[in-house]
Amino acid sequence: MGPESRSARIHLLVAEQAARRRARIAVVDVCTAAVAALPVGGAGLSAMSRTAPSHPLCSTDDISERLEELQLTMGEGPCVDAFLHGSAVLTPDLLRRDLQDRWMVFAEAALEAGARAVFALPLQMGAISPGVLDLYARVPIRLDGEELADALAFADLATLVLLDTRISETGGPRRGLVEDLGAYRAEIDQASGMLTVQLGVGIEDAFVRLRAHAYAQGRRLADVAADVVAHRLRLPPDAEPDQAGEDT
């Protein structure tokens, strides 16, 4: 299955979950759809940052909620490693000795909570990493190639939703979203990189300023990023997001 058709299918599954809630697509819909589509018992998603406190955003059941809390509180586990290294951490069986040595506290607590396998998928857009999607199972399992590809597609969509790409209320993705995903990522990453120079801050803080400006102005994040890249918009270091001026 090609990446575009897979992305379109994942969009549809998530949109169906949002339709059941009669609400716009949110990260909880991504988690719920992932559990329905994959051989896992639950899912959780946490917002994470190197410069600000991390916090859980959603979970599908008590076990996934506990897993998110454990990892963020203890500072160890698949979720933490996935965020720090920027790559998926696939743990098919927490009873493996090497994993118990690696996460001495978390592994025991996770097993007590009812999880046997945990799969942590980082949310990434270029240099920006806003969080991690965690999937768990009560029994030891491995995700095959298609299942892992689907899991990564769910993480991809969770990234877009978390970064506010304005999924439409009709349940479908923004027109051209699948086709333009690479360009969209590159432009936001480029804009954030330019802001690190303009504002003298790190990439995470630069992205926060970019998104804050988009929110304050009621604009799409992609449009604000395009203005920064085209030098139509400059955010002064000492200005609030809604006070930033447009270049003439």
C-alpha cells in the first residue's frame, strides 16, 4: 500500500471516530482509531518538550492513562526514549531481562498496571517533536510490517492534529493535506529555523511563538509559516504574538 493511500485510509478511520463524538478531529480520535485498527489494548498520547513540562493529553483506558503518568513521572520508559532519540521504540515483551535492566522502575510498574507490550512512536515534523503516541497490549506481541506502517501513519496524523493544521469539520483532511505533507513539514521547519535566528531562541521555543501567533491571529499555522519564510512576517523578540508586525 502506498503512503498516500495509507494516509487517506487512516484519515478516514480517525474522522469516523470524530463523527461519533460529533466533534472536530482531535488527538483522542487518533488514539481511539489506532486501538480499533491495531492489535493493541489501548493508546495514550503525551505532549512533550525539552523546554517545558510534559503532560498527558489523552488515553483510551485506565492502563494507558497509568502508563503515560508513569513514564512522565519517572522520566524513563519507551515514551521517554522515543522522544529523546526521535525514533520508534518497539517493546514486544516487558518481561525481557534487558528491558527490565533498561527501565528498572518503569518496567515493573507497567507490568503491575497490566501492560506487557508497549510501542512508543514519536510525533515529528522536521526538527519539531511535540509529543509521543504510545500503544500497549496486555500480552506479548509484535507488530508486522503493515501494522507498524499503520501505527506510524496514526502518529503522523496525531502530529498534524497536535500542531493544529485545522482538519476540516466535515471529517476529511484539509484539501491537499496528504499530497502536500512533505512540503508542509518543510515549510514549518524552515520558518521555525528562521525564527531561532530572529528571536535568539531554540527550535522548540521558536515553534511555540509561531503557533501562538497563528492562534492569536486566527490563522492557519501553514499560512503563518509561509509568511515567515517569504519574509512577509517578522516576530520581534520583545513582542507578544498578537503584536508582531507584518513586513511591508
